[in-house]
Amino acid sequence: GAPGSLLATAGAMRAAGLLLAWALLHPAATQQCHPASPGGVLRFTDRHAEIRVPALHRVPSSLDPLYGLVRSCLDLIQQNPLPTELLRTALNDPSSVRTSQVVQYELGYVVCAAVALLFTVAVPVAGMCFCYCRSRRRCGGRLRAHRRSLGCRRRCLLACLSFTSLIILISVTCAFVTGQRVKGQMEPGLGAVPSTLRTLRQHLANVPQGVQMVVDKFEVPRKQIISDLAGLSRSVGLSIHAQLKAMTYAALADLQDRAGDLQTSLHHLQILDRTARALAAARAELEPALRERRRRVVALLDDPRCTSCASALGRAQSLELGADYGKVPSVEKVLKALAGLPRSDFAEMIRQGNGTFNSIPELAVERMAQVIQDLRDDLARTAEKVQSIADGFPLPDYTRPVSEALLKAEDRSQPYLREVERFERYRWIAGTVLCSIILLILACNVTGMALGAYGLSKREDPSDYECRGEAGAKFLLVGVGLAFLFSWLLILLVFATFLVGGNIQTLVCRNWVNQEIYKFIDTPGNLPPSMNITRQLNLRRDSNLSSAYRECKSGAGLWEVLQLDRSYDLDEHLKTPKYTADFQKRLGDFTANLGDVRLLRSEGRQDLETFARSGADEVDYGRFQEEMKNPVVQTSLPGLARNLEGLQKMQRNSTVAGRLAAEARALWQMQNSTVQSQEALVAKLGESVQFLSRLAPHLKERVKSTLATTASVEARLPVQAQQILRQELGCFTRKELRYFTQYLNWVGQTLREDVASCQPLATALDNGRVILCDRIADPWNAFWFSLGCCTFFLIPNIIFAVRLTKHFRPIRNRLM
């Protein structure tokens, strides 16, 4: 049983030796850090929620062709570029502005003012003249004679009056629509000014809160690092165990093999000694019996009465003992040397070494508990250091003057906005009333033409009086009277709105779109010190409003626009070692003895050394093998017994035959009782000799190798465990430093780009242009343009109406 099982472990022993050699040639310190997993990237999803200014855009409209036409007319009227010299003088020294400069720039508007003045004077004077003529029954009276061409002239006048009325109708409709659109856009547009300024102030006021929110995001890496710290000690222990188990398990397997060799060799040596003694005693006991048996068989076969017995006589004479185990070497000396072995329990020793090694992860958790707690405390102190970023961030010092400027602009804009709102209310009332009067004039025109045409169709004689034709003429004259009465008010409203809207378009909007206003503001000396926007916005000296606007529009932050890195080195405040020095040093200084494992105690080592010195390898096992080649008896007892039985059958003499049968039975009995038992002992002896002869040549070498390997592994385990500990802590440190670096890089990027973005400022400027120019100025200018068309087309309307009234009245003299 035991020898067979130990023979089966020979292959396992060789495999363990190869494994141990590999483990010793590949030290654990050469292991590399595990590659970064996807979980090693931090996600900062909840960024600072800024107050956004919604961007406004020009909305396409069916009136866009009209707006384009009005802008083209204004470009024709005002062809001068932005009057930088005039504006500089007006802003810095208003008293030195010369009227000639203003007239020169506003020459187009001066011409239009002259036209409006002429219209204002001429049309009422013409109306008074018309009234005088009507009192004298001259203008708008009756035709003096009937001619054949009157019908053609009448139709022509009807067509012309209808055409002018249609143009006036279209114009007054556009005036109504654009006037109402101005009213609809003015109120939200004026309300957007203070609301936008308040939004910008809130945006700037939220900068410290945004910086604090960014700093508070240190909670993300802190939680991740604390989570990693919770598993650090067990991870280190498992890594040490995983990287050293091949070497340790191979050494324990080798030690188990040597312990097995000791116990099995002792077992076989004892068998060898007992069996050799038993065989020698059995031989001594068999020898006289075999000699007596040979004498009797030879005497019987040599008897003359024995028929044909000469053939078996030679075999019987050679009947003698074979192997002599009294001549083999004695192993008593070896057994005496091994007496009392093994004195130690190798199985328990190996179990304890295996258990101690397998408890390394738990030992790591226990011995690293304090350093883990210290690292958590370091993280708390690091959070206080990170807070210093928010405490020392300088952006509020730069945004405070801007907020004050925005508040001042909001307060100062309120009176002007109220005045604009009041003026717009008056404009809308006046425009609505005058447009209604124009509609009344058109109604008189339409009614007069309808009644006049109907009266003409019913009149049989042109000189006859017809009431409906007369009524039509009177309606036309009422319309003419209304036109004369209100045309000067119309032209005044048109000119007032034209002067305001035209200058807004040509002086502000046109130069806003082509950036000329920004260039004017950027030019030093154009603005008085009280209006120095560069200084009020805390822009750097080499910057200007145009570049700041472009940078803000492209999404840059106030950090970049104000170039705060010149006064505050953010990169210096975000250097990783500033926050990780204590954390890194604590991990770098930590040491722990995690590899102190005893594989072989001194008594076990003494047992193996005694085994190697016992002389078991010096016994001449070849002598045993040579002796075992000889049979117990030289002549085969069964063969001789069968020969005697054959001869018995051939005998005529019954006495001889009986004696042959008796001798054959005696030989069989000797074979079965004595020889077979000795042969069994020889077979048992052969197994022990075979094991010991195979083990003997390598005994000392293997024991020496096992002792050296065990000592080497015991010495290397603490060293390599410490190396793996340093390696794992180094990998952990680099991993956690990456978290710090990710966070600090994100802080730098967010503070520069996301927190205190100045894009709302650019958006507010763009929105101001959209509200003022696209949503208010365009319909405003379209209003006065449409109302002006109505006003100027009233002149031909008056002429055609007065001329047409004569055709609706009876003719005084009828000429054939």
C-alpha cells in the first residue's frame, strides 16, 4: 500500500521541482501594475449650472421685402459713414460741437426735413385756396360744356383715383400692421433691457458659487479613493499570496516528498531486514529435510527393482538449496541510525506552514488598518487644501466692477425706457388716429366714386340734376377736405418717426452690424473717462471690446478674456504634489512583515539530515538482486514429483511403486508448505529492494536540495513579500494620483471655460441688436415709410378727386 502510493508520487515530485525552479527564476518583483480599467476614469457630470441668456434671432417675416426697401432708401438718404470725429467731440466736449458738422452729416435728413416743411406749409395753403375757390364756386364746380371726350376723361380720372386709393389702402394697411408690430415688440423689448442686465448681474454674482461647486466636486475623487482604500489591504494580501504561492506550494510539495521518502524508506528497510532474516532461517530449516529427501529419492531410483528409473536419477541427485540470503549485506546499521525517526510530525508541520501562508491576506488587513485610517485623515486635510482654490480665486474681484457697472446701467436706463415707452404710446395713438382718418378719406373716395358712377348711369341728359351723382361729388369733396385738414399732421408724424428710426438704422444698426461701433469704442480717446468700457469691464490694457466680444461669442470664459493668468497662476495652485505629498509619503514609508512563514522546523530538518547520513544509500542492493535471481531450490520440486509419479505407473513391483508415490507426495508437501512461503518472502523482498535501489543513488542529493530549497524559500518569502507590498502600494499610489490629476485638470478646464463664461455678455449684445434693429427699428421704419406713402399719395388723390367731382354734376351748357 504505502510503497505503491509513494511510487505514484514520483511524477508529482518532479513536476513540483520544475514549478519551484520556475518560481525561483521569476521573482515576484518583476510583476507589473494592472492596466487601468474603465472605472479608473472619473466622471464629473454635474457641472456648474450657469444662468444662460437665451439667444434671440431675426424671425423671417412676410414684410421682409418692405424692410429691405426701407433700408435701401435710408442708405440712399444717409450715405455717410460713422461720424467718429463728431461723436468723439459730442461725447468728450458737447459744447464744442458745431452745427455745420451736424448738418453736414445729417444732410440727407436736412433735405427730407425741407421737403416735409414745404409739404407742411404748401398743402394747408393749397387747402385754404381750394376753400376760397369753392366759396367762389370755381374749384369742384360743374362742367361748362359737354364734349365727346368727356367720357374718356371721366374713365381715366376714375382709374387714376382708384389706383391712388388702392396704393393708399395698401400703404395704410402696412402702416397699421407695422405700427401694431412696433407696439407689440416695444414693450417686451424695453422690458428685456433691465431683465437682461439683471440676468448678467446674476450670472456674475454666481461666479463664486460656481467656483465653490467646482471645488465641492472633490467629493468625486475622494469617494473613489476611499472606496479603493477599503479594498487595498486585502488586495495587497491577495496579490502577495497569488504571486508567491507557486514558489511556496512547490517548496511544501518537495518537503512532503522528502518526508514521504523518509517514512517509506524506513518501512522498506525494516521489511528488508525482517525478510532477509526469515529467508535465512527458512533455508537453514529446509536444508536437512531437503538433504534427507534427496538421499531417499536417490536410493529409491538406484534400486534395481525400479524400472526405467535411471532417467530421473540425475535430477534427484541435483536436488539441493539455491539462494543463500545469509550472504546479503546487513541493514541493521542503517536501521539503528534511523531508530526513532521521524521525531517530528511532517504532515502537521506542512499543514501549519500552508495555513500561515494562506492567512497572508487576513494578516495584511490587520497590519494595514492603521495606515488606511491615516490615509483617510490625509484625504480630509486634502479637502481643506482644495477649498483654498475657491477662497483664493480672484475672479470675483474682476467681476464686481462689472456687476456695479451693470447695476448702474440698469438704474440709469429706467428713466429713458419710461420716456421711450411714453413716446411710443403717443406715436401709436397718433398713428392709429391718422390711419383711421386716411381710411375715412378712402371711404369717402370709394363712396363718392360709386355714387357718382351710379348717378351717371341713371342720368338721361347730362344737364339734368341727379341727386346720387351730386352726393358722390360731395363725398369726394369731403375726402379732399379731410386730406387738406390732416395732411400736415401726417407729414409731422412721418418726419418725427422718420428722423428717429432713420438715425437709429443708419447711425446705430448699420454700424452695429459691420462692427464699426466696436471699433469706435476701442479707439483710445473716443470715449470720456466716465464711459471707458475697457476700464469698467476690467479688460486688460492690450485688449478691447471687439476682441473681447469675439472671444466671448466663441465661448471663451472671463478667465481667458481678462487674462487672469497674468495675475493669478492657476496652474501653480493646481499642481498635484501640493495636494498629494502627505498621501504619497505615507504610502511610500509604510512597511509590514507579511511573509514570515516557517516551512520546516529544526527537528524536521534534523530528521532529514539524519536520513541522508543513515547510509541507506550505501547498502549494496545489487547483492540482494543477484541472490534473488537464484531459486530457493536448484531442482524444481514439482517437476521431480511429476517424474516420480510417472515412474510409479511404469513399475511392476508394487512395493517400489508405493515408495515412488510416497516420495512424490513428500516432494509436493515440501513445495507447498516450505518452498512457496519462501518464494513469497522473496517477492516481498524484491519490492523493497527495487524501491530502495531506485532511491539510493539520489537520496543525499534530493534531501540536500530540499533542505536548501526550503531554507531559500523561507528566506525569500519576507523579501519578496516586501517587494510585492512596495510594488502594489506604488501601483495604488499612481492610480490614486491619476484621480487627483484628473480632478485638478478638470478644475482648471472648468474654471477657465465653463465657470464665468462670458458668452452671456456677447449673447446679450447680439440680443440687443436683434431687439433694437430687427424687431423694433425695422417695423418702425416700415411704419413711417408706409404712412409717408399714404401722405404723399394724398396729393394726386386730391387732384383726381377734385377733377372727378365736375363729372358727377350736371353740365351747364350742352354743346353738340
